[in-house]
Amino acid sequence: MATIKRRVFLASSLGALAAATMSTASARPANVPVIWDGKKMWDSFLKDGTGFSSPDGEGKPLALVAFDAQCPDCITLQKRIKPLEKYVHVIYYPISYLNIHSEPQGTTMLAAKDPYKIFEEQHEHFKDPDFRGIKYDISKLPTDIRNKVWTNTKLHRRAGCRAVPYGVFQTPDGKYLPFDENLTTEELAKLFGIKDYKAE
């Protein structure tokens, strides 16, 4: 579903930013809209966004990911990032982009005592025959947290993102590198500057 959305919204070529990404990170770049602003995405999500962290991320290099709970490509990205979470602190920001279940499921994650655990439960139940992902009671979801998902959604759009998932990583020399599910775990490791990663 997200792949179809990507084809609709990403009419532009990779451009100079993608070329810079390849030379800097030695990895295949994400699909980059020409209007994407990496610094704006980085600054606005850290300042005004609401997300949840990968386990034991404190003190590690930081990566930010905007995702939709109803997005199969987002699951692909998380599976590819997961082996790297021992090296990188990932903050996942739920947005409402694809359908009516996106926001309530994102809210359910943010409202949980252990959002990352619910995040993974969402993935485990994504192919359930009766309902895609975790179930929710919308009448019990806090309005203030629902609004945080919508704030994340606005930040995603204003930074020029036109697809999900979409991530940004700031290098030690201040470059903002985009990434998405099109990168393999090995390519993500290069982009994050992880030199000693070996596939298990």
C-alpha cells in the first residue's frame, strides 16, 4: 500500500541530495522528494514531535523515523533497523497517513507504558485475518495523545516528506541523511556510520 502511495507522490528524481547521500554514507539513498528538508525534519520532530525510543538507546547516535501503523513498508524498515538498535538510538514517530486506523493505533502505542512493545505487537498481528494490527477502543484514547499523532503528521508533511516510512540521520559533520525501507540492514549500517556491524 505504501509502495503505491510512494509512486503517486514521488514524481521527482533523487537529485543532488541523493548523490551526496551515496558519497557520504556509501549506501543506496532513500527516495528523496526535491522539497524534503532534512534539517527541518530533524529539528521539528525533536522539538515538537512525540515518539518512542528503541530499547537501551541512551548515549547512542540518534536516528528519527516517521511511520504509519498501517504501513507494511514501515514494518520492513523496522525489521531492517532492529539488528542495528544495539548501535543506534532510534525514535519512532507515529503519523496518520494511510487510513482511519493509522491514528488510533499510533495513539495506542504512544499511550502505552511500553510503546515499543506495542509497536512490535502491531507487527506481529499485521497479517491477522480479521483485523490488521492491534485492536483499540477509540472512545478510550486520550484526546491529547491523539493530537500528538496529528502534530507528528503535520511535521512530516511540512518537512517535505511524501511517503512512509521516512527517516533522517544526522552525521557527526552535520549532514542530514534520509533513509527508508529500500535500504538493506547493511546499507543502513553504513549510513549510520557503524563500522563493526556484521550480519548475524
